[in-house]
Amino acid sequence: MNTDELLNIITAPVADDYFPEQFTEECKNFKNINYFKYSIPESESLLRFKKVIPEQWHHWFETYIQLNKDGQFPSLWPFTQEAIAFDFRQQLDDFNSDTEFFALGSDPSGDWFVMTQDSGSMVYLCDQYAHNLYDGWKDPNHLLAWACRSALADENNLTKEAVLNYWTSRNEKADQATIERIADNLN
């Protein structure tokens, strides 16, 4: 795949139905990708997403969890599936939030990507020590697009300047927050 084709993928708009079809197609462009089969038990902590996140995302999460169970979800830096359904209330003594969060996974430093009904469709990075929320993504689709496209750009040694210049020249393109996060991960 040439550089223009990669930049076209990386800067493309993130559709409401991005996951799983478009996400899976984009992942096929990796030169080297690993798939890990996660044993995810049908636990109360896993099933509580139906109480914690907005109903419009329930099918999305069911698909996400199933792909992980089946070993069909790619291992992507900077996103891991190791902390899916991390139960903040039961596992952290100092977690005093009135808002319950559901963890989609974590980043390599151990911070969690979390969602809650209180924030609508937004996904936040939750600091593992202070439990502060920061870096919100518009919805889970934008989180996965960021993870996939950041890894694609990194694997192909694309520069921040190349990504931003290509994005600027497009008519239909990813939203600015998503593309800036992708570019910020590059040299």
C-alpha cells in the first residue's frame, strides 16, 4: 500500500457504523498484527455495561466483547483489552465516585478508557492513580479509529506533518480532535 492510500485511510471520516466493518477493513492494512484470544468470563462486572453505558452502545459492546473472546480483535498500540470491565468500585478502595464507569480497555501505562451514562457517548482516559478523567473521545468508534490509525501511521513511519497536511487538503475528513490525537502520537 502506498503512502497516499494510507493517509487516505488515516484521515477518513469516522462513520457512526465504523465498528466492526470499517475498523476490521482498516486493520487488514497492517503489515504485522497480532490477535490474542482473551478469556472473558460472563461475570457480573462484564455484564454490568448494560447498566453503566447508554443503551445505544449495547450492541457495539456485545460485538467488541465477542471479537475479543473469539481472538478476532487486533492487539493495537496504544490500546489494550486487558482491563475490559475493570470494576472500579469493587477493586479500588479509594474510588469514591458517584458515577460508575465501564472500562473498554487500557493504555500501555495502565490508565483506563472508560464510559458512563453520565457522559453520553464520550469515552475518557481515566488516570489509574488519581482517577481523574481526561482526553475525551467523541464516542467508542473514535477511540478505536484513533488506536487503529495511530498504529497504522506508526508502523509505516508516517510523520505528524504528513498526516496533518493530507487531512487539511481533504473535503471529507476525520474530525479535528481525532486527527490531532493521531498526529500527536507521531514524530
